[in-house]
Amino acid sequence: GALDSRKRGRLLVTEFLERVRPRVAGAELWLVSPDRAEGHGIVNLGTLDDAALAAAYRRAWVMCLPSAYEGFGRPYVEAMAAGTAVVASPNPGAEDVLDGGRYGAIAKDGWLADALVDMLSNRAARERFTQAGLGRARQYDWSVVAAAYERVYARVMEGRRGAA
């Protein structure tokens, strides 16, 4: 998203340059945004189509979206489905999809850089979130979601037949 939007890309760029890159030598921030940012380790990818975004997720170690608001949290599911650990700011979408931090790290402002450094530096933690995230993402597969809706509709229809 845009650097100066609810996605809070500018916050991520600042935290990366000032607090992550100095602690994780060689770290790169692959910025998916129509905007550009400058600094050591920043790679501007621009706006990506779905296939390119999925490929970037698969190559990344961590996806960080410090969004102020996500209703559902689709970016988190997309990253987890690609096998990428997630770091997010607390918002309704992140809290729901990441189940309060069970499937990815949720870090308040001031702790975002620390969560990123930990995820980048701690392979075991990153792998734990990657595996948990893969399982969580499967819960959002269309076949699973459609089957859940079908069960709800069947219960509603059954109730209508019983009331008639």
C-alpha cells in the first residue's frame, strides 16, 4: 500500500532503517508500494500482480504489515499460505487471522522493530510461525469456507422445514 496510508508503510520504512537494519546486517525491506522509499537495504518492488506478489511472499522470510486497520486481514492469509512468517500491528484483521499472536507476531508501536529483529534472527521462531501459519491459511481455503457456508445454509433450511 501507499507509504502514507492506513497501511503505515512509512512507519515500517523508518523502523527498518533506524532499528532493524543496524541489528540485522544485510537485512532487506522489499517494499510493495506504488511509492518509493530510499535507504540502505530498501528494495522498491512497486505494485505487483497476484502472481508476482505470491512469488515475493514465497521468497521472503517475513511479511510485515503494520496497518492501522484491516477488516479481514487477507494480506496475512496470503503470506501464511506462501509459507511466510507474519509480523503485524494490532488491528481487527490481524487479531482475528493471527488469533491474537498464535499464528504470527502482533507488535504494538515501539515493539515492531524488536518483533522483526526477533523473527529475522531467530530461525526456530520463524519456522514455528511459518508452520503454524500454513495450517491456519488452510482454514481460509475456498473449499473450506464454501463447505462452512453450505452447512449454515443447510441448518437454516432445515429450520424452515421444521417451522412450516
